Amino acid sequence: MAEAGWLGHALRMGWFDFRRSARAMREDTGRLVLLAGGVLFPTLLLAGLAVLFVPELRGSDVDFALGRSARGSFALFWLFGTFMLAQRTTAAHREPVADAFVLTTVSPRTAVVGGVLAESLRALTYALPVGLLVAVATAYAFSAPVSLFVVPLVGGLFVASAVTAGRVLGYTAAWLVATVPWVARHKTALGIGVVVAFFGGYTLLQVPQLPVSVSPALLGVLPVGWLVDLVAVGTPVGWSPGHAVGGVATATTVLLGGGWLAERIATSLWFGEPVDVTDTDDGPPTRPATDRRALERAVGPLGVPVVSGPTRAVTEWTLLRARREPQRLNFLMIPVFGGGSALGNLLLQGSVSLAVLGPVTAVLAAWAVGAAFGLNPFGDEGAVLPSTLTAVSGRAFVRGLVAPSLLFLPVVAVLTLVAAVGGGHGPPVALALTLVACFLTVVGAALAPLVGMWFPRFSAIRIGNSDGVRPPRLLAGALHVALVWVPGAALVGLVVAPELVRLVLSGVGYVPALLLSLVARGGEVAALAATLTGVGETILGLPLPAFRVGVGALLVLGGLLVARAALGRAVRRFDRYEVH
Amino acid sequence: MPSIETTDLTKRFGDTVAVETLNLTVDTGTVFGFLGPNGAGKTTTMRMLTGLTRPTRGRGTVGGADVTDRDALRPHIGYLPEEPPLYDHATAYEQLEYAAGLRDLDPTVAKERVDSLLDRLDLPPEDASTRISDYSKGMRQKVAFVQAVLHDPSVVFLDEPTSGLDPRAARTLRSLVAELADDGTTVFLSTHILPVVEEVADTVGILYDGELVAEGTPGELEQRAETGETRSLEDAFLELTTDEERVDVDADGRAVATEQRDG
Ligand SMILES: Nc1ncnc2c1ncn2[C@@H]1O[C@H](COP(=O)(O)OP(=O)(O)O)[C@@H](O)[C@H]1O
Ligand SMILES: [Mg+2]
């Protein structure tokens, strides 16, 4: 049962939570920049399109009616949003923020509705610029002032229903993990399975070039998609009142029914006794007779060869953390999936050949393995940091952070080799790519601790949740990506397409020369531009074999020197680090 | 021979003075009780003495090593911070093995020491092999204590070690502290719980607003309390750490505050 006045409480809770997350966002510069870019880019793109086409549309006859494929696409978009929001629920919003306080103060209904409200406000904030633009452009293009009302209405219904459905699914998943031992034990594998299945289905619907693709028109039967008919109200685009009403009714039903369901599932999740599976994946809860050490057992079957002493302890500890909290590694997905899906798209469109598979794998796999363990050394230690600082030398600590990445070198090598051979490269090229991948892994692993010490993250991603994970700062991740990907791309380029690298490098002369010549009015500036053009020409004129060997050697040597310097600096940073 | 010596040790955070010209001497094999209300500067002092924070001014040595030289300091010290330095997703065994590994202890020796200490503190092996996330505050405190003394350091810093312990565990801890001192270990123990200090401390220092306002044996401090018949450490503590009590009489017979305090 909800307390009296629960709706008011929920409104206040949602607003408070929204303001809290907005404040947290403002304080995290890296995230803010990325987010602003993520919002601005589509807005500008859409604004450009609007400027181009809206005046054309205005006053012209539109002979177009919404059909199954438009409704299906809209439904697909809704499903996509719901899935993402469900993931956010299980990952970050399993419990209300400051749950101990909230759950002893208000009813679960208030907490659920407050959470839905806060999440909807967050989603609407991101969608606001685009939504506003669509509303204004539609109203102007079709002289339909009613669009100014229906577009926000549809946007609000769309977001609120997707958030609610996402919460239901997310709570359900969390509830299954909390109550079904089998699910709890295999949650990582199951989670990956669900993500792969969803994105697999999504790709089938989205990429018509696939041999077995499915038309999104199929989803036109889902009534959430019918909301799109409401957008067309008042415009000359053909729409159906039946579908519009059906869409609104469905969204409302999802909102109310979903809210009812979410409350029930969440109550059971928040107040139920979770199953305990720690013993089963740790072995029996007594000390086994074997003399294998507890830490060694914890990271098995992985073994830590060669290293010993304090370095070994740090290495095993780092691996233990990655194993016990695999969510720590989720941040690797963004660049890897981003790069991977871009590549997948290019392959499907036929713009690139399979030959890029090897080089791309070399860079991506090497980066991911190099970045996995050391990008937030101080934050990862958490409460243990004072103990670590008073117990171990910086040298042993930093070496212990690098070692786990080196342990995965064989994986990087095999992946790259398979991708290169699969992409049609001969053994010499495949071998060269593999060597490059191993080199990049080593350099990336050596750079990670220093980058992570420059931009540490100490607070968990979710404020008020003591055991939330602390992934590396976005800035640290972005910097590490730049430091590994740019020289990495040059190196793999030298292996498979040296002439391309030479062309790009000649841009060092040509591009500033071009810019200068645009502003030059004779005199020194023009002379400088000519010199720079000369530099570009010289680079472009270098004989390919010499260019390859020379630039390659330079990159490798530079990488090794930078890696060494980074390790030394990280050691010093640890030794001088102060706890406040 | 003193194990801990400080000269004008001072720490400022911007305008806040956390510790002001602290001059301390703690002899080897003794227990020093560091008393003071919340915010007095106890934790900051311990962080300076363990090399975790650099002093703004002044010097300090622990076991002969300068507190700004962490490499030299490391082998001598063990530290139990206020917040138990434990990783929730590890078991106590894993945590303690990590600590032993960082110190490069012999695994067999370390294991024996862990087992005997955990046994003394009533933490059975069944509990020690479950995740720390399931522990009570007291269990965490026990594991963190073992972690701090595992390598048999010559100076141990314990920041509020009895917080969260039940009476039995608190008593065990007190006797462990006494044993450490008997074996020649110097113990620097901060607390605001007076009975702990009364029972185990050889000398006591009272810190108030960053300044050492009294130092002596518990007996000496009790003598200094002037609040009537019951002379206890508690009376001394309350008297020394309250603004109203800290008044002097100036030449004209008017009461004036001993010092001006900003903020
Ligand atoms: N990192 C810091 N930044 C600013 N002020 C601090 C910091 N650490 C401690 N202080 C201040 O220093 C004073 C002493 O704090 P602390 O040493 O934690 O006291 P205690 O341990 O005796 O409770 C307090 O006023 C506290 O606010
Ligand atoms: Mg303190």
C-alpha cells in the first residue's frame, strides 16, 4: 500500500533525483563534453536538414500516408529505447538512490514512480533540443500549429512508457538474479546472451543488406508504434485516427500497467531475501587441505607466472577485482563495440573489404587488453588505498598493474592472427600484424596506470550506493584511446597500406599550407605556405620501403620510450601520492 | 629510545588548521593513547606519521625514518585507518593474503600468523572464507586489525580500533594491544573512548582543535582534573576540551579566553 499523498512525494523525489544527477553530470567535465556532443551533433544535423528541406515542403502538396513501415520503425525505436533503459535499471538503478533512507520513509510505489519520473526527466533533457526542432519544423513546414502540441505530447508518452517498460524488465532481471540461484550463478553469461540476442535481432531489422534481414514493417503491428500517427495530426501527411488513438491508449496502458507491475516486482526485489551463491563459486566455506593460496585459488584457472613478491600480490589482486566485479570492464565495450559496429556497417555496405578485419582487430584487441586493468589505479583500490600505500613500493604496484594485461597477450595474438588470416592476408602480413598488436598491448598497458593516475575516479558512478563500481574516468579512457589508436593505426597502416600512411602523413605539410594560402596575400606567409607544401611533397615523394622501415622504427622506438617514461612517472606518482 | 618523535608538526588544509605545532615523543614498546573529540586532528596526525599526508611544516620520525620518506617508513609501520581498508568482494583470507603479499612475507609464516590472530579475535575459518561484503562492522574491524599487525611492525597506528566492536571483542583487542607493547611494539592508538585508553595506555595526549592541550600518564591527567571529588580521565578530558573551561585569569582578575579562535 502506498502512503497518503504518495504522488506528491514521488514528484518531489523524482525532481530531487533528477537535480542530483544533473549536478553530478555538471561536475564530470569529460562526460558533460561527450554528452553535449551527443546531443548537439544530431540536433545540428537535423537543423541542417530542416533548413534545406522545410522551405521546400512548405505549401507543397504532400502525397504521403503513414503506413506499416513508418509505424514499425517507430516501434523498433521504442523497443530499442526500452532495452537500453532496462539495462540502465539493472546496472545502475536496481535500488532507489539512498535506498536505506527512501525505503524506510516512503512506500515502494512512491520510490518506483519517483525513479521513473527522474529517469524520464533525464531522457527528456537529452531529447529536448531534437524534439523542439521537430515540433517547430513540422509546424512551420505544414503550417500546422497543432504540431507544437502533439509532438511534445508524443515525445512525453514515448519516453514515459519506454522508461516504465524498461523498469519492469530491469527489475524483473534483477529479481531473477536475486532469487533464482541458477540465474545468479550464470548472470554474466546470461547477460551477454541477452545483449547479443537483442542486438542480433535489431541488426536483422535495421540492415536490409543482410541476406536474412527482416523488414521493420513487421513491427507495424505493435501498437506503441502507432503513436507516430499522432505526430501527423494537422499536417497533410495521411494518418489514421484509429491508429493514433490506439497508440495513445497503448502508451497509457504501458504506463499504468507497467507502473503497477514494476511496483510489485520492485517490492519483492527490495524486501526479499536474496539467494546466496558466494559459497558455490568459492568452493566449500572451509579451508581446503590443498596448500594453494586463497588468492591463487580465487584467480584460477588463470595463473600468474614469472612475477613474484609484492608485484605478484598486486597482479593477483587486480585479476581478482576484475573477476569479482566484471562490471568494471564494461567501459571497454564502448570503444570496442563502437569501432566494431562501425566496421560491421562498412563491411555490410561493401565500402571496405574483409582485409581491414586484421588491422582493426590488432588495434581494438590490443587497446582493450591494455586498458582493462590499470586505468583507475587509485580509485580501484578504494578503501584499501591507505593500506596499499603504506605497504608496497610504487615500482611493485605499477608492475603489478601492468602484468595482468601481459597475461592476456596470447589472446590478443590469436585474435589478431585469426582475423588477419580470415581477412585474406598472407602469413607474413598476418604475423607482422600480430607483432604490432602485441607491441600495442604492451605500450597500452604501460601507459594506462599513469593516465589513470592523472584522472582518477574515486566515487562510485552512482552516488549513495556504496558498492557501485568505479570505472575509469571518461577523460582517462578517451586519452588512452587516443594514445593507443593513433600510433596503432599508423603501425597497422604501415603493414597493410603504407602508401595510405604516407599520404596521411604528407597532410602535415599540405593541410596547414592550404589553410595558410587561403589567407596569404604574398609575403612571408605565402613563402611559409610554399615551404610547407614542399614538406608535403617531400614526404609524398619518399620511397615506400624506406618510408615503411623508417617511420615504423620511429614509432616503435618512440612507443617504447614513452612507455618507459610513463611507467617511471606512475611509480613516482604512487610514491608521492597523498591521501586526504 | 623514542619510536615516534615530532617537532612542530603542522598540517593546514587551506585556512583550516588541522594540526598545529605538535611536539610528541613516544618511547619504544609503550602504548600512546591519542585522545580528542571528533575533528581534533587525530586522523590527520596519523596520516602524517604514516607518510600518507605531507606535513605543511615541522618534522617527524617513526622508527628512525623520516615521515616524508615513505620507502624508509614502510617496513616499520602498520596502520589501521578509521575506515577498514578492505575490499568488499574479497574474503578475509584473500584480503589478508594480499596484505601479506604486498609485504613480501613468507606465505607459510603469514598463514600461521593469520590463523592464530583470527582465532584470538574469534573469527572462525567459515567466516574468514566468505565475502567481506557480508561482514558486520565488528568483523571488518577485526580483519583490518589483523591486516595492520600481520607483518609484526615495530610501530602500529590504530585509528579508533574499537569502534563497532562488541564488548568481548573490544576487550580482546585491548589485551592484544597490551601484548604487542609487551613484545616491544610501539602502539599509537587514537580514540574518543576513554576506558580503552585508561586500561592500556602508558601515556596519553589530549588533542583539541589541532593542539596538544595535555600530555602525561593517565594518572597524572586525572590529578589535573579539578572538577570535584570524582577525578577521572573523563573529567580531565571534558575539562580540557571545552571552550568555556579553557579560561585563564588575567592581571586585572578578569577571566579571558586562553586564546583566540577564528571561525
Ligand atoms: N582533506 C581535508 N581537507 C580539508 N580539511 C580537512 C581534511 N582532512 C581533515 N580536515 C579537517 O581537519 C580537522 C581534523 O580532522 P581529523 O584529523 O579527521 O580529526 P579527527 O580524526 O580527530 O576526528 C577537521 O577540522 C577536518 O575538517
Ligand atoms: Mg578521525
